Amino acid sequence: MSQEAKTASATASESSPKTWLVQIGNQERLGPIQWVERRMLTRPLIGPAAVLIIAVIAFSIAAPNFGSLQNFSLILQQVQVIAMLGIAQTLIILTAGIDLSVAAVMLLAQVAMGRFAVAIGLPVWLSLLLGLLVAVACGALNGFIVTKLRIPPFIATLGTLSIFYALNLFISDGESVPYADVPPLFTWLGTGFKLFGATFTYGQVVTVLMFVIFAYILRNTAWGTHIYAVGDNVEAARLTGIPVNRVLMSVYVTAGLIIGVTAWLLIGRIGSISPTAGVEYNLASISAVVIGGTSLFGGRGRIMGTLLGALIVGVFSSGLSLVGLDNLWQEFTIGILIIGAVAVDQRLRKVGR
């Protein structure tokens, strides 16, 4: 290879992921593994989509009831809260951060909605808006700690996790609001309707719409481009004129709004307002993001991958249950999927250098 070709190849390797596939001079023959790796670099949804398709086919063969439309509707109902939290988590992880407080914010927001409407007696629509504002304020606080106090996101949100959860228990006094006392507007997203013989809910429709909206925003707006740039290399983003702190703050505030909508979704899902429902969703949301192919190091991933990741978790949980395996094997499988996804991400990062 000539010196000019070597220089061009080195320049291409230091550029964006799309230019990694540019080959100059004599091409080396790629093996099957290298070919797949190169495709996964530019099409990050290939991996999670393949896992989901293989899992659906395998479980449909092993459990005849698995492949019914009604079962797929149930899977989507089971994962919709995790998937919605995953949208917020994806935005933050794309900036090379992480939010350990998403479930605590969700619980605090739904408890606030209940207290405003049931205990204080405010109009239901106003109580809903105030609950959303509580979630937005929590996101803003996380963003302030990260951008102004310069505390790493892991530590910042680990601290606010305890703060928000303590406030949640204090405001609710540890008591739930039963279904009979919950205003109909709060449970509206759990209302079902028939489609092709299966039952779906308005919450599922909202979940899918949210994924479509944020997939478009990340791919087609300057804000989305800035998120990827900050996550890929924060110093390079700052030198190119991107207002890094403003981008980070907007991400945390937007995540708070998404979590507030998720709180509304959770009330419709369980039919009551509980200060302890969904405590475990912190790690579940991160699992969906990681399994969906978003890099924990930031700058790479797709929002639709998070939807695929949540569906993978739901498919394995449903499929393993239908074939008669205990819940412990469901947790075991999810752990394997997470380790596998991170291992693939590490490998792709090396290939992309």
C-alpha cells in the first residue's frame, strides 16, 4: 500500500463511524465475523433485532401459545413502563451519563398527582400537570448537579435516588391510593380497546408514539446531533461551539418530562397509586438500553434499539414462563444478555477505532 493510501486510511479511521468503512488501495478480504462487525457499526439495530427475531421464533416453536397476538399484546403491556423509562435513560446514556433515579422520580411524580387530586382536592387535570412538573423539576435538579456542581452523573443520581425516594415515602406516608379513589383521568392510559381480536391499551399507543417522536428528533434535529456529539467527545463538542452544559441540562429536563408521562402510564397500568410500585425499574430501564445496543460510554445507539431491548426482556420473560421455567432462570437469562451486549459494544468500539 502506498504512503498516500496509508495516510488516507489512518485519517478515515479517526473520523466518524460512517467513514470507517471507506477502504483505500488494495482491499483486504473480510471474514464473516469482520463483515458482521462492520455492518453493526453503521446499523446498530441489527444485533438486537436479530436476537428478538430468533427468540420469537424459538419460543413460538417451544410454546404454541406464545405466538398469539394476544400474548404479544400482553408482553407490550408488561414492558411499556420499562420502555418509557428507557427513552429517558437512553437520552442520558447517549451523553455518556446514567440516571439511577428514574424509578424514584416516577414514583414521586405519581404520588404527587395523587396527593394533589385526592388529598388536597385540586382539579384532576391540574393535579396531572403539577405531577408532570414535579418530574421535570427532579430532572432539572439532576441536570444542575451534573452541569453546575460538576458531580459525575452516577454519583449525582445515586444521591438523588435516595432523596426522591425518601420524599415519595414522606408525601405518601407510605400509603397507597386504591383504585376506587383514583380519578378516571389518571387511569385512562390503562383503558383497553380491541384490535384484530387482541386487547391493547392507550398506554401502549402512547409508548409507541413516544419512541417514534424521539427517534425522529435524535436523527433529524440539531439537538439530537448535539447529544451524540457530547456523548462521543465532550471536549471536541465544546471546541466546535456546542453549548455542552445547555445540552446536558436540556437532556435531563426532557428526561424528567418523559418520566412524568411514565408515572401517568404506571397509574393506568396498575390501577392505583402506590409509593413502592416499580422500585426495581431503575436497573430494568438500563438493561433495556444496554441490550438495545446503546453504548454505556455514550455517543452511539438508537432510541428504537431501546424498544427492541425492552421487547427482548419481555419476550424472554414470557417465553421462559410459558415453557415452565422458574423466574430465577428469567433473571439469569437477562444477566447473560446484558453481559453479551456490553461485550459486543466493547468489541465494536475496538473495531471502530
